Amino acid sequence: MVEMATPGPAAAAPLLRAQSLTRRFGGLTAVNAVSLALRQGELHAVIGTNGAGKSTLINMLSGELPATSGRIELAGADITGWSQPRRARAGVGRSYQRTTIFPKLSVFENIRLCAQAARQRPWALWQVAEHCGASRSVAERALVAAGLVDVPQLAAGLLSHGQQRQLEISMCLATQPRVLLLDEPLAGMGAEESELMLALLLDLKRSHALLLVEHDMDAVFRVADLITVMVNGEVIASDVPKVIRSHPDVRVAYLGEG
Amino acid sequence: MATEHTWIVPATAALALALLPAVLTPYTQDLVVKIEIYAIFALSLELLVGMTGLVSLGHAAFLGIGAYVAVRASGEGGAASLLWLLPAAVLAAAAYAFFVGLLSLRTQGVYFIMVTLAFSQMAYFVFHDTAVGGGSDGIFLYAKPVLAWAGGTWVDLDDRRHLYYAVLAALAFTYALLALIRRSRFGHALAGIHGNEQRMRAAGFATYGYKLAAFVIAGALAGLAGFLLAVKDGAVNPELLSWHESGAVLLMIILGGIGSLRGAVIGAVTFTLLKEFYQSEALLGALAAHWQLTLGFTIIAFVAWLPKGLIGLAGTGAWRRGARSG
């Protein structure tokens, strides 16, 4: 076990804390005793080679996979046994490695529907979903923030890949999460789109606790406040970027230097 | 917004249907009643397949249960009261749908199809092979239900005209209910589950509960159709629950166009009329004995040339919510 690094400037209590999370698939231990803490105002990146257990870790934090052992806390409350929808309503949002949107629904409805999760009222059959003021206003703000204000009625599946990634983030934000778990948001993006996304992440960091899983090392070292390095399901280092860059174990195991 | 006037066409159709008995012969009036009942059945499946993305191949079980309860619960005495017989039939179908949904909704895709098929075959054999259902010949309804109140008989389903308007009212109710669901938050959540269930869960929707609710409502409406079918025919038999029937209702919504309420109704009309036509010895002679073959080829042709169903001929695309580009 590696000790947690001292937190960044906003040394608040952690919003999301994982303690000794382990996930086994039969005989394979995909994630082994991983602990980490996410704080508001902090961008925490998790890096590691393919198969290091990063996605499994995100899936456990978001509630898609139950942990074999360990504990997850959200703002001090034990949420280990909570389902994904319940965690989402409590403020844990996530994006996926593969774009996960509603391709046949309009851009606006994609965001509005996510905002509806906060006020579901499924029994109110006489009310029109599109007239739902609460979700509409959230969606209208999110459209502007995502730069999609010109194409609200376009089917989301017709957007460019970069716009779809942007939309997915907006859909996450529409649920008004406190914690954002982002699984490779830059995957498949061009240079210009990546820059926009990184600027967005830095902006989001101020009001959210961010976990970023990303393969683009340049980007990670530019925006992360803390970096956790995983190898074969275990954390081998967790510290500020400057320390990680010169960490001997990391250089050997991950940055490919002997 | 094109969606604001969508009630005009169905309302006009309902009005036309209400005036139709004036010009119908008894045979054609029976045919219209039969088509309307199948339209209710097709609409109930559209809630699952088109609105939620759950392809069930066991939907006839709920039709059959509604029908059998209508006959069994009326007994052999006088006419039963609609007031309790109709709710009993609908609730029995809903209860079985709750049970089947509880288990089958834990599976997905082709497994869901197989599990729903298995549960409907189970129900089929209960009615086919036990004393409950009277075997393969089925059972007769001795007296059709009535609605009597304050000394008068207000509705007597033995009366052809009363039955006609009762079925029309049930169809209008079903269509209106599904149209309401479609535009409500519930319906939009179902559309989201259809589009991407993973994202719905990540947003905070407990999707299992939504799907179960849709499954139970669909089962209840199929039970309503079954009740009406039993009353219309005055008899039930196990074939009502067979997978042929489940397949036929699936074909109806495919023919009409999945994803549209009107499509489901148009599909029920087309399928029933085609079947009547191909079964008619008066029109087709010896070929009528092979109606399954001719109907099959016709359906293949429809699917090949109209992949979006008959509703696709309308060509506006406005019925496909949210997919409009401007």
C-alpha cells in the first residue's frame, strides 16, 4: 500500500473515498486493495497500462460492478452497497470510454432526460415531459455550456465524434453530480477538440471532484493535481505530477525506462 | 411542433368508427369488433417493443389469461357483472405479467425473448392439459357480462351494438393511455431505456422498475383484449395463449411499423384483413386451405419493401419523436 499524497490546495474532506477496494473475477484479481480520495477542486488522474484495472476501478466507484471487498464513502456516508442509479442520484456521475448517449433522441432531449432523473415522477402520466420546467432549464443551460446551442433538435447520433463526447459530458452534468468519473474523455478526439475538453475539465474542477482515467500522458501531466499509477490492479504510486514523473518505480513500470 | 395536433387523426378515426354501425352488415360489424380487439392487443405489445425496446414472444399468455378469467369467473349461472369481471380479468393478466416480468427482465435480448416464450408456453399447457381450462376444446361462456345498476341494465354485452361500443371505448381508452404515456416523463424514460439503458442507469434511473411497470401495463392491456375477445366469441380455447398468437401480434406491429401507435393499429387492421382474405374459400377457392403460406409470403413482401412498416408510407417521419432535424 502506498500512502496517500498530501492533498492539493483545497484540502477539504474527501467527497468520494475508496478504501482498500478489491475486485476478483474468478481467479483473476483485477483490482487489488486500491484506496483513493477525490476532493472538490482537485483533478485526480488514474493512469496505467491496458489491463491495469482502471476501468474496473471506475465501474466499482460508479456502482456498475460490486466490489469483492473494500468500502466506498460519499461525503462520509457508506455507499458500498448502493446501486448505480442510487449513487447517481446522490451525486456520482460518469462518462464512458465508448460514447454512451441516446443516438436517436434529439441533442436537447438527451440532456433533458438526464436532468429528469432528479425529478422522475413516472406516475404523473398527465404531465408532458417536454414541459418539465426543472429539466428544461437545466438542459438549456447545459446546451449553452457545451457549445451545442445551434443544434438542439438534431438527432444526437448525427453529431461528430467530438461533439458526442462533449454531449456526454453535458448529460453527466445535467444530473448535477458532485463527483465526476471520466473514462478516457479524450479518446478519439482531434487536437482542437482535446484542448476544448481540457479547458472544460479545468473549469469543472472548481465545483466538482474529478477522477480522470486517460491514456494521453501529456494531457494528464498538464491538468492533473494528483496522479495515481496502477499496474496489474495495484497502486504503485500516488502523488503530485512532479513527483510521479521522477518516481523510480513508475519510470520502470510504466513510462518504460529502466 | 408537429406533435401538438397528433390527436386529430385518431379522434377522427374514433368518430368514424362510432358512426360506422349505421352502414355495417352484422358480419362486417363483427369483423370490425375483432380488428379493434386485435388493435388493443397490438397496442399493448407496442408499449413493450416499440416504446421500451423489449421484444417479447410470450404476449399471448396475457391475452389468454384475460380471456379464460372472463369465462371461468362468470361461472354457469346468470350474467356476471362487468364491474368486477372486467377488473378481475385485467388484474389476473397483470399479476401474471408482474411474475413473468420480475424474472424475465433480469435477462436481455434473445434470452428475454426465450424466457417470455417459455413462460407463455407454461401458461398454455396449464390451460391445455389441466381441468382449469377444459382441455384443448376450451370452454363456453354461458352468459355475457352486463352492467346493471339502479334497477336498469345499462350495458349488456350480449347485445351486438353494446359490444361494439364497449370495444370501441376500450380501444380509445388504450390508445389514449399509451399516447399519454408516450409524452409523459415515464414514456420519455422508457424511450431512454430503449435508446441506451446504461446511460439511463448512470443518470440515476432505476431502469428495472420502469421496465417492470411497462411490462405489467402491457400485460394488463393484453388482458383487456383477451376479456373482450372471450366475450365476443362466447368461448375460449388454449390456442389463444399459443406462441402462434404471440408471433401474430408481433407481426402486426412489424407490419404497421414499430415505434408508432398508429402503426400498431394499422398493423392489426392489415394483418386481420389479410388473414380473412386468404382464409376465404369464397374468394380464393382451394388456395384458402393454404392461407398460412400465402399470408407468409405477403408478410415477407411487406417487410422487404416496407422495412419501416406501413406507417413509413406516410413518409413524414414526424411520429419518430426527437429524430427530426429541424
